[in-house]
Amino acid sequence: MTKIIYATQTGNTENIANQIAQKIGENVDVVDIANATKDDFEEADFLIMGTSTWGEGELPDELEGAMPLIESLDLKNKNIALFGLGDQEEYGEYFVNALGILYEKLKNKGANIVGFTSTDGYEYDESKAEIEPGVFCGLVLDEDNQDDLTEQRVDRWLEEIKPYIK
């Protein structure tokens, strides 16, 4: 089974998590990280994790609160795809930083992160989610300024991670 675990502050990340689940169809479970258990992470065949970036490039409160749980996980060789939401115009100096922070944490726990995307089409100053020039560590969405591109971006990303969805 595929699990989508998300952290949200305003509901946008939850909405995207549900859209992704609808597009995947069967055998997918959507879980708010505030309610997630160790089993949610470890028993999933494939994980998709999503987060918004809050404040000045910080993790949302729910994700910050779940860090002790994430630290306790055995994620060695677990396939995980990531998505993140941010505002490139208002917060371009730390656009989707929480996604980059989450990526580093999961990678350091041994996870195999899949579903990288191009930075083409975005205008920002800096991002911890840009793990090498021109490459984001997951799907990046800007619901504040480019919501008209969301469905196309989600569909393209889902095609890329399709081999991992179980």
C-alpha cells in the first residue's frame, strides 16, 4: 500500500495530498502527520510525504512535532517521494525550504528519495529543496502564484514515480 503523509498549516498541503491520492486511485491511504504512527511509515510499501514551508523557511508545527518519531524510524532503503508547497514571490529567499529540510532528514535515515523535478518555471532566490543546480528534491508547487500549473505538475510527477506506487 502507498501512504501519503502530509504536514499542513493552512490546509493547502492536505488538499494536494488528497488530489494525489485521487489520481493514484486504489490502495492509497492519506494521513495527517499529527496522527501518524511508526507503523504508518514502516509498513507502507511506498511513502509520499508532503509539507508546506512556514515562517522564514521553517517546518510547519506538525512536522516539527513529528521529528522525534521520524528520528526513531528505520527507513533504510525505503522508497519515498516528496512534495512541497511554497510561495516563490513572497518568500523567494527560502522557497520550499521545509521540503529540503525533510529531504535531508529522510536521506540521513537511509531512505531512497525518488521523484526529483526540474527548477524550470520557478523564480526564487534560494531554496534548500534545490539539491543540485536545476533539481528539486521532489514535486514543488506554488498554490499562491502558479495554481494553474498544479495539475500538470502533479500529473508529470506521478508519471515519474508510477513504478514505485504499490
